[in-house]
Amino acid sequence: MAGLIASALDSVRGYAGSLAWGPLVNISKSTILSLLGNIQCGQLTVIEQDGTTTVCGNAAGGTRDDPITTLEVKRDAFWLRLALFADMGFAESYMLGEVKCPDLTAFFRIFILNRTYLANGSTFTSTLSTAISGLLRKANTLPNALLNISAHYDISNDMFSAFLSPDLTYSCPIWAPLSSRKPNSAEESLESAQYRKLDRFIDNARIKPTDHVLEIGTGWGSFAIRAVQRTGCRITSLTLSAEQKTLADRRIADAGLTENIEVLLCDYRALPMPTTGPYDKVVSIEMLEAVGREFLITYFECIHKLLRSDGGIAVFQCITMPESRYEAYARSEDFIRKYIFPGGHLPTVTQLVDSIHAGGKGLLVVDNIENIGTHYAKTLRIWKENFLNNFEQRIRPSLIAEHEGMTEADAQLFKRKWEYYFTYCEAGFNTRTLGDVIITVSREGAMELAEDIPL
């Protein structure tokens, strides 16, 4: 039944695109332009198909570096989608080429800065449809988790290689502070910033040559390779993506580290205890977003079971939602969860800490929380630039070759979807609407954390 209702909602959205009844379009257009007229920060110029121009906001009156951009409407279906489905309607219109915007980042910044003046970008129908979709969202059971991870990470290794840095780290790095940059020095590379973040994990976890480390979420092996190269430790790494495992195994072999690193195609809930006993350290980098609200405590129960009880240390990285916006977010559906990360869920910092306490039976101590979210904005911009620059020569041919039945039109829609994804997220971190925290936890009495402190 849930599947039928979800399918019906998608059908309504699809029908909206083909409906071009003049009076309904005019009502929708009038409603949207009236709402956009409330913009106070920045300036948005709307250009209709017949050339009619409406300027919303006033950049000249701004007191900050207010964003300025233009929306060019290509099809009347845009007005109807936006009126019925608000932000989801805008996303779908953009992917379908019904509206164009030369600077999506500026558009999203305008929306974020004017959220209170724009009714939080919602309409009655959009609130209803997203609420129903939220109720129908499936929990991340083991089978669903496998399908959700595959839907994103098994798209194409060649595609990810085309926009990530050579280390293939697909998470937020840590850029060097501007104050530390020497005059006339070259701008730091993304690869260097990624290694700084990976090193933060190695250092926070106090990884030693004798440690057996559990990594939940392999990616393409960048952390495991870096940790072993630096410390000589042994790592067991888990992934649910067959494509990622294939490439990670190859990269590990090329680095000559197969004796130290084992990659398992396994869910964290199904991992048995090693015959040698619990793991000394646990690391998980931006995997918690795939766990789901219903399984956060279960996740940390597994950490509690698998982490050594005497002196164990674990370090996690997770994108977070602000406390004030969480309940509305959790009840609804958004572009990222529908089109990019099905099954995804961004917890709050409080929710993470409470889940650590509950899952760890009070025996996992939170030692440090560091928010590196603002480091993501530049990263996403670089990923988007790489993606767009490499799309025609590298990404599009790989997609068409690897996905039977994909047409040129499908490939162009895919391109616009990912451009929207990168920009949508960039704006969220650029305005500190989203966070990304590194949380270090330990067992009580984990004296390795005091190694550099005079006692």
C-alpha cells in the first residue's frame, strides 16, 4: 500500500509537468511572484518566456555581501510545479530544464537568507505531499540499507574518480586556515586538505602499529590506506557497495597493503566478533547519515559490543541538521533523500550524543566534538567544477556504457541532477545551515588520550 501511495505522488508530480492549462498557470505564477516579492536580502530577477522581467529584492540596499542571480523560465510547467511542490518542484523543474539559473549557489543563499519571508519555501500542497512521503519512507533494515547504498555508490567508479581528488575521499576535508598561508604561496590542493582530515582521525584515535581497527564505511579505501601507511596497523573495513569494494581492493593491492587491510561486503549489524577479541579502535567517516533515525541507537550498541572495553577509542564524522529545523526535516521529504541518498537521515548533534550514551550503556564517553561543516562549501564547489568539466569526456561515456538503456537525454538529466545536488549542499554549508561534526569517544580510563598532556 505504501508503495502505491508513493507511486501516486510521483505520478501527480509527473502530471504537473504536462499540465499547461492557462488559468491554473496564471494563478500559480501570480502566487509565486507575490511570494518572491517578499525577498529582503539579495536580489532575484525572474525572466518569463515572453521576456517579462520581475525584480525581487534590492541588492543596492543590502548591508552585506548579498547574493544576486536570475531565474529564466523556459516552460510554464515550472510555475505549476513550484506552486504545488515548492522546493521539490523547483528541483524537478531544474533537472528537466524547465527553468535555468546561472548561479544556483546564489539562488539557494537568497532562499536561506529570506527563509522567514518566504514561508520556509512551502505551500499547503507541498507540505501535504512531503509529509505523506515522510510517513512512507522505509526504515534502513539490512535489505533496504543495501539497496540504498547501491543506488548512490554503485553508479560508476569512473564517475566518482572524475570529480574527487586522487585519494578518492568522498567526505568533508579540513582546509588549512587562511591565517597559516604564506604570502604568494600556491592554493592548497583538495588532496592535501583530505589528508589533513584523515590524519585528524588517525591522531584522534591514537592509532598504533599494534591496533586492530574497524572502519565502518570503506569508501574507496583512502582512510585505510593512509592509516596503514602512517602507523602499520591492521584494518577491517566494511562496505555495502560492491563497486566500491572492487576498486578499494585494487587500490589497496596497488599500495602493497593487502596483508594489513581486509575489506568486507558486510553490514555493521551482521559483523561477528573477531576471534582475537574486540577492536582496539573504531572509525566511521560520513557513514552515520546512512544509518537512519530508527537505527542510531542500534548502531552505537554495535560499537559498544565491538570496541575494546579497556581503553578503546572511536571517532565518527557525520553531517548534522540544526536542532531548530530537525523535526520539520524528519517529517518531510527533500531533494537529497529522494534523488541522491535514498534512506539518508541527518541527525542533530544532541541526537548523536544521546544515541552514543544509550547505545553505549553509558560506557562510551564523548571526549571531543569538532564542527568542520564550513570546510565543505569549497569542497563541494570544487567537486561540481570537476564534475561539469569532465562530464562530456569522461562521465557521460561511462554512464552510457555501464547503464543499459541510458539515453543522451537521460545523461543530461543526470548531469543537471548532480549539479543541483552539489550546489544545494554547498549553499547549506556556506550559510552554516548544515554542520559536519567529528566526534571522538572513548572508554572511561582511555589513557592514550592523555599521551601529550603533562600529568
